Amino acid sequence: MPELKPFVDVFVTLPRAELRKNAEEISNQLREKGLCVITPLEVGGFGAQLKQASKHKAAFAVLLGDAELKDGKVVVKDMAKGEQVTVELGKVAEYVKSKIAAV
């Protein structure tokens, strides 16, 4: 029987519909690393989506900000500690996986 996870590893935000492709690509990278990921169906502000992430007990949230995406980066927020770091798009899955493994 597969191991059931008690919470979501990562919540990928969707602040604007135009960023859905970015959100899906990041979500797929995270899932390929074996992480449990949620991406909302509807767009919303960061505040509302971070509340959703908390409701789902997500360990991390990935924030897709325009300025960061322009530089090929996203913000990763540790939901328990409230700390945020900027991470390159191609390294998000490895970063989150290493943080979860360290817990």
C-alpha cells in the first residue's frame, strides 16, 4: 500500500491567468521529484492564496511574481518559518526537496 502524506509539500500560487503555464511547469517539476503539489484552479492575490496554502497545510509556497519571473526566478516561502528566498526556476524542485529532506 502506498504511503499517504498527511499534508501538501508545495502550494504553487496563481496570481494571474497568464501565468498558468508557468505554474503548471513548476508544479510538474516538483511532482517529478515526488512532491505533493497543489495549484489553485482560480487566480487570486498572494494573501488569499497563502491562506489556501495554510489551509492545506503546505510546507512551502511558490510565489510567481512578475519581477522574479522576468529574471527567471520565483520566491519560495517556508510556511512554518515565514522565511522567503528567491530561487532560479530550474532549481525550485531541488531546493524544496532538500529543505524537506532536512526536516
